[in-house]
Amino acid sequence: MREESGLSQAEVAERIGLSLKSGKGYISHLVKGRIKNPPSGRIEELSSYLFLTGLFD
């Protein structure tokens, strides 16, 4: 989904309000299942971004 849109992990992180350095690692860990219980606020930010950009219907 992210790759199909042409976005890097860093770009997704930046668009949901994370810093470039920590955000890229956060998205990577999230995708790989290393973050078992992400904060609900972060989930809401990510899902809102995906819906708004049409990456997830």
C-alpha cells in the first residue's frame, strides 16, 4: 500500500507528525510487527492519513 503510493517510510512518518529520525524507525517496527500495542493516538493519526490519501478504503 505505502510502496504502491510511492511514499517512503520516512514520508509517511513525517505526514503523521513524527520526526524524520524516530518516525522512520517507528513505521519500520510497526510494519514488521515489533510494536505490539501502539498508542491509540498514533493509530488514529496513521489511519486518518491513510483514509485521507486514499491509500486505504
